[in-house]
Amino acid sequence: DKGVPVVMFDRVNDKINAHKVVVDDTRGAYLATEHLLKEGYKRIAHVTISKNLSITKNRLKGFKAALAKYKIPVTADWIKHCDFDPNAIDRAIRELFTGTEKPDAIMASVERIVMRCVVVLKEMNIRIPEDCALIGFSDNPLNNYLSPALSCISQPTLTIGQRSAELLIDQIESKSILSAI
């Protein structure tokens, strides 16, 4: 409203009319969950961040859609929302393994959660992927050096950043706040 150029990326607000640079979070979560299902995992947990974020909603939607396609019921207790506090993430992961039936895979929605899963599962002597598979969203080049390497949906952060900067520069240079999105 004030004529200030705005470009949103990754975590966006759909109520604001602005350029948005995002990946297809729903499809990514669907593909990640489907990969686990095709590998034979049937008890899949989802560890994610705040319920209010668009990426959380879209990734949860993709997760549930893949389970539905393969006729796997959603276990509500295995959907954990947590903030970025490592202790909260650790508690959420540990809670997954306190019941009588435990997940055989985890789909983590963000890189920080994926990395905490690696740490906590190791502390609990749960082997990845033998005891519990793990997949998430990430573009961390260190994934390739982990043993075993982590499966992940690539987040092209460099490309997202470049495209966001291009859109913002275009708006500034053209003095046009919003052209075709």
C-alpha cells in the first residue's frame, strides 16, 4: 500500500499481493512420503514446524495425500509440530518412540529438524534406515557425506534467492510494485 517493493520467498503470506518465489511444497512432501512408502515403510511420522506457516500446511497436505493414495491411515500422534528450539525438536522426536507402536520412518519438513532427527535417533540407538528411515527437505551438501546419505527433497535455495533478487531489482528499476506474478 505504501509503494514499497516486496518479494516473498519460501515462507509467504498468501493474503499479501506481492511476487512470491516458492517451491511446490505439497508435491515435494508427497514425493518424499511416496518414496518411503515405495521402499516398504508404512508407519510414517511427520515432524514439522509451526502450524500457521504456509510451508507447514502445504507439506502436511502432501504428506497426507501420499498416505491416502496408498491407503495408509494418518496417525495423529505421529504428526509433531515444534518450534526451532533444539530441545523442543528433541522432545517431539523422542515422543514418537514412547508408545507401543513406533514409526518406521520420519518425514521431516525442514533441514534443522532432519539434522536433529539424526542426532536424537543416534542417541536412542535407532539405526537409520534399518530401524527408522528418514527423509526431509534440504539442500545441505553435507548430506552426501553422512553414512548412510540422507534422502531429501532438494531445496534450490540459491536459485530461489537469485530469482527473488531479480524480481526485487526489476520492481525497483521499473518503479512498478507488482507486475504479472
